[in-house]
Amino acid sequence: MSKKVKVPIIITVIILAILLITFRFLRDKESPEVVSQELPTVKVERGSIEEVVSELGTLEPWDEIGLTPETGGEVAQILVEVGQRVKKGDPLLVFDTSDLEISLKKAQAQYKAAQAELEKALKKPEEVELKQAEAAYQQALVTYEEAKDTYEKNQKLFDTGAISLETLKESERNLRLAEANLEVAKAELADTKEGTPPEDIAILQSQLEQIQTDIEVIEKDIQDATVVAPIESTVLSIEIEEGERATDETVLMVLGNVSLMRAVTYINEVDIPKVKIGQKVRISVDAFPDQTFWGEVAEIGLNGVVQENVVTYPVKIKIPNPEGLLFSGMTVEADIIIEAHQDTLLLPTEAVEERDGEYLVFVMGEDGKPQPRKVKVGLQNESQVEIVEGLQEGDEVLLGVSGMVSPSAGGERPRMFIGGPPPGR
């Protein structure tokens, strides 16, 4: 191609480039105003708003008891099943009591014998008994005197050689026996007259009391062999089988009061100062997607727990469960209602912008241009913002303008980029 041809082409390209740059500059600077009909708006409406702290939690019975026996033994019969509801005092489990029942019968027989002996000791001697004792004494006295006379006579006869030594010794033995019998009869006569000595009666009474104590202990062991429900509850688990032996430390079964549940959640250190005891809690459960349960904050733990490098604090939520729909172990979503306002002015969160600690909305000015307006806000959540000052019910607020118009734009033409992002700077 000749130089004469190249020069006009180059000049033409340069002119076209200049025209294109000029066109784009003028287009950006003199872009037509976007009429209000092209901008989406939303009206300020009245409604309710809540500030909530939401966390997941796990359900447990509010009252949970692990039952242990008063005394050990072999399990004879289990009377309940897992999931069964029981009332306070209902029997749950029975231990074998055959050995205890044998011991009880022996103790009861010993008690009767000791009681009869004590009653006899406490009786005053009857006239017949006294006469019998006196007669026995007199008989023993006569026998003694006769044996004494016989011995004395035989001693004289032995001295003369009339009787043998063996005969003399026999009479001496009879004398000693008669003397002993006389002492016994004398003592029995004295006892009959005086009755049982007080110290002997005290011993008999002590023995009777000890046997009575033994009986009471055995009876309590037999009573404790039937384990009963300490509260109205539900059997959550049974930890032993029939025929197994248990000690006083063995957990037999676990009971829980499922009419009142608790959810344990962990709230991060940023939100925990907002949480207070008594705040209402909205409970959602996957098993009942169309049903809402309600509870309240019951306990707030003071010792933080580090979870994934975040400090959290345990919060226990009390949840009534009168129909027994909630089960232990279920996962719940707990919305702790920090604060709630009713019949207040509301806007969607995307209609409000925060700049340097101030909140702005954009409304259409009389000149047909979006104008920023400062507002005072109250409660906020993920979808709504409460408007306290700056707007009235029914006011229309522009959407999609936030961040594209400077609050000091005044009467300048706003740069609008409806349908796409602004061009790069």
C-alpha cells in the first residue's frame, strides 16, 4: 500500500477514537435522569419487630434422676419399661427378699420368747408359788436335820467299831447333799418372796429392745427391696437386668420429668450481655416444623467455654412440655427475644444505610432526584429496621440507591446504575 493511501486511513482511525472517547465522556456526564417510575420503592409500614439471639441447643429433661438402691441384692423383677410414665410412689423394681424374710421370722420368734420371759419376771409372786417355795424349804430342812442326826450317830458307832468306814462316809455324803439342797430351797424361797431383781429385769428389757431394732431393720430392708419412683416422671433408661446383682452404688435406671424440658445453648461473648433470666425464648424443632414452642431463660453460666476460638457461655432454657411432644436429645433452634416492639414504624434493612454512625434513607425529591434523609433507628434484625424519627407511616423510600449517592450531593445529578453495578473507577 502506498504512503498516500496509509495517511488518510490513520487520520480516520484517530478521528474515530477521539469521537468515541468524547461520546463516552458526554454520556457519563450527561446521562439522562432516571424517572421515579424506574426506581423500586417501599412504604414505611407499622408492625412488630424483635431483636433476637439465635443458637442451636439440645433438649434434656429438666429433672433427671439416676436411681440407686438403699441396699444391694439380686434383681427379682423389673416392673416398668423404657418410655413408661410413672407417678410418685409407683413400684419400679423388686429385689429378691427370700433371705430377709427368713431372718425376719427368726427375729420375730426371738422377740416373742424374750417378751414372755420379761412378762414373767415382772409378775409378783402368787400365793400358791409362795407356799410351794416355803414347803420345799421346809422339806429340805427336815431332810438336812435327818441326815445330820444319822451322820452323828454313825460317827459314834464307828468309834466303837459297830459300823464300817464306808458306812460312815456314805452318811457324810448324804449330809452334804442335804445341806446343798437346803441352801437352794432357801434361796428360791427368798427369790419368790422378793421377785426378780431390778438388774435382771433391765437386762431382759435391753434384750427385747435389741431384738425389736433388728426386726425394724429387716422390715426396712424388705421395704427398700421395692424401688419406687421418687417423682412423677418418665423412665428414660433401664441399666440393669433381672437376675443381676446390684450394690448400693449401682445405677438401676434413669428417670426424667419430661413434662418440663431444658435446652442447653452456648451464647458468644458479644451477645451474652444482652441475655437476661426470664426472657422469652421461641423454640423450633425439626420434628414439628409447623409448631412453635415457648420457653424462658432459666440459668446463665458465668464460666466461659472456648469453642472454635470463640468464647461462649452456657444458657439453660426452661421449656414446658405438657403433651410430651419433645424428646430428650432433640436438636432445637432457640430464639432468645432480647427486646420486642409492637405497632412501630418499619423498613426493610436494604432501605437503610449507615454512614459514619448515622443512618440514611433515600426519598424522591420535588425535583425528581433521589435525596438522602437522616433517620433515627431503634431495633434491628436481619430483615427489618425500626424507624424512630425522620419518617412517617406511608412515606415511600427508594431502594437500590444506597451507596450510589453522596449525602452531600445536593442538587447534583445522581449517578444511577439501575440493572447493574456502577462502572469501575
